[in-house]
Amino acid sequence: MRLLDVFKRSLSPTGDLTSRTVVGGLWLAFTNGGNRVLETVMLVVLARLLSPADFGLFGIALVALSALKRFSRLGLDTALIQRREANVDAYLDTAFTLQLLRGVTIAAVAYLSAPLVASFFGEPRATLLLRAVALATLFEMLYNPGRVYFEKDLAFHRQFAFSLSGTLPRVAVSIGYAVFVEATVWALVAGFVVGNGVRMVASYAIHDYRPWPRFDRARAAELVDYGKWILGSSVVTFLYGEGDDVFVGRFLGTGALGAYQLAYQLSNAPATEVAHTISRVAMPAYSKVQSDATALREGFHRALRLSSLISLPVGVGIAVVAPVFVPTFLGDGWEAMVVPMQILAGFGVLRSVRTCTSPLFKAVGRPDYAAKLHALRLCVLVVAIYPLTAAFGLPGTSMAVLLTSAVGIPVATWLAIRIVDDDLRSLAAIVAFPAAGSVVMGVCALAVRRAVVDAGGPLAAFVATVVAGVVAYALVMLALELRFDIGLNEFVGQVRRSL
């Protein structure tokens, strides 16, 4: 019990801003890592029981629901986090009322438009699925608005409990339904709805704020004025971020959509689990020092360094192991996702580097930068997706998505340099060492995979490739730290001081 108390005190958000940011980052890493492990287990198990078409059918419902949510996003949480005052209780009831109205509207529109969505994709079964999934949105809009303090105060130990409270039941219900009731797409739906419902209840157990529907026009105007660019960014993000899903589902069918979405989820671990973790911690930290260019620059360097150190080798590793991962863990019927998974791993790497700029833009009151960058990437996607898909199928769609991120990075970097008063050389130096280590790691891992797969089979090749990659990257980065002092010792020291 004494060891547990020490651990809890070590991971409490106390101390100076840097220490709180590091501890918050650790908690958020636990959160995203736990979610990723649980969801990956769920996907692997269900991929063995369901078909790509089942995943694609569920994907249609999620894409339609995502469109409604993105096109009505108010950016309230971001606006509250960005505000300088520590206590935002006066805004919470108004934010809760706006979110409640939004949830009812989304559910109603989803229910009424479900037949049209099903007709667009040529899948009549999607009608009932979309109506069932819309129920989860009502649960989500009823979340306790007090949870905004989890991020605003860098209290990510509470975010950990809140997040996993929904993931655990979702995984358990989805797998249990598929195994003990019937192996159909409804296993995915049941887990999704139950997970959101449990998370709603948990939000009130974890935070003691009790909202009531009230509306203050002046405070609502303040929140919405900031959130208008979040809305604009969200709309464009959907069009370029999920427009590829709509395109694949409409023109290549639900089976292709299921394979493509699963490839995207598994290949984008660097962006979704590493860079987004860093970004969520960085945004409230940046907001507290938004008027200090030096502190912003130092924080941005730390975020970029950590993201590059982890996401670059993970992305390269995913591309190398994909040919043995898919047959080993997903089985027959999923072969079409191997090449898209490899290409999208490259997209995930670029996205993870670019994602470091987004919280910076929001923290200094320029969310419009993100919206405009999304618009640029959307233009590239619109031009490239049809000819590449027509020529190469799912790999062509993946190439179009990769191209959008490659185009956006130079512009995002230039804007970040202006904000933090930096130069390109210093940012390139931060990324160069992890990139070099990742290339060496990829070459070693690929050689091991090719040597082992014929003799030991896919499972042995997967294990050997992962082990070889981890060892190679660790040795290369250790050598670079000893020779060039690339900042690893400094980072480890900061973590130790923070704990």
C-alpha cells in the first residue's frame, strides 16, 4: 500500500508548469496506450469473427455520424481551455446547454437521414445501424462539462479514469456479443453504444461539478466566437480526413471500406497515440505561457523532439511488419489492406510531426491557421484521389492521403517558426536524428523479416522483426546521444525531476 501511495503522489499534477506538463504527458500516454492496446485486441479478435464488409458497414454509420458531429462542432472545450482564467465554472452551464441542444439535433438528423445515407452507399442495412449509433451521441453530449478541467489543469490522471471507463466496457461488450450472441456487425454497434453510456455515468463520478441547463447569451457569444474557427477547421478536417472513407465506400464498396479503415487505424498509431498525446498536453501548457515567445519556443521544441523520437520509428516499424502482421493476426480475407497499411504508415509519420503545430496555433488564439491548412490539404485530396484510386485501387487512395500531409507540412512549419520566433535549421536538427535512427532500424528490421519469414513463418518473422527493430533503434539513438548530445539525457532528467 505504501508503494501505491508513492506512485500516486509521483503522478499527481503538482510542481512548476514543466513538471506538471511532463506528469500530465505520462498519464495521457497511459491513457492512450491503454486504449490502443484494448482496441487493438478488440479489432484483432473481431477481424477473426467478422468480415471486411461488416467493418465497412459499421464504418458507414460512423462516417455519417462523424459528418454530423464535425459540421456542428462548437469548439467549446478548446475555448474554455484557452481562456486565461483558472476557474471557468461560470461558463459551464451555458456550454452544457449548447452541447445538449447540439446532441438532440444530431440524433434527430441522423434518424431522419439514415435511409438517404444507406441509399447513397447502396447498403440498406446501414439505416438501422446509423439510428442505433446515433444514440451514443446523446450519451456523449450529456458528459459532465466539468471534465474540461482534466485538460485545463493538466489533471490527466482523471482523464485516464474517464477514458478507460468507456473503453473497457466497449471492448468487453463487443467481443462478448460476437462470441456468445452472434458474430455480426451488431457486435461493434453494441460495444460502441454501451461504452459511451458508461463513460457518461463515469464523468459525473469523477468530477463533482453538477451542470444545469442555463443559457447566458454573452458567455455563449464569447465561446462561439472563438469556436467558429474550430468549427471551420472541423468541417474541412472531415472533408479531407474522412472524405477518403466516403469515396472508398461509395465507389469501391463496403468490403474495401472495411479493409481501408482497419488499415488506417492500425497504421496511424504514431499520430493518434503519440503526437495527439503530446498535443493534448501541450495545448493547455502553451495557453499558460502564450505571451512568452521564449517559453513557447522551448515547449514547442520539447514537443517536436518527443513526437519525433517515438512516432518516426513506430511508423517505419509498422510499414516493415505489415506483410507478416496481417496474415498472423487478422487471418484470411484481409490481404488487401497490407499495401495501404504500409503507405498510410508514412502518412502517420508525417501527420505526427505536423500535429505538433496545431496546439500551438490554438493556444496563441490563431485556430484559423489550422482551418486554412486543412483547406489546403482538402484541395490536394480532391485533385488526387480519383485518378490515383482509378489507377491503383486502395493503394492509390492511400497515396492521395499521403500526398495531402506532405503538402501541408512546409506551410505549417513556416507558420510555427513565425509564432515562436525560430528558424528552420533548429527544427530540422530536432527531427534529423530520430529520422536517421528510424532509417537504420527499418533496414535492419526488413533484413530480419526476410531472413526469418521463409524459415519460421509469419508469426516468428513478426516477433523477430519487432525485437530487431527495437534493439537497432535503441542502439543507434544511444550512439547518437553519446556522440552529439541530442537531448535524451536532458529529457530523462526532466522526467526524473518531475516525478
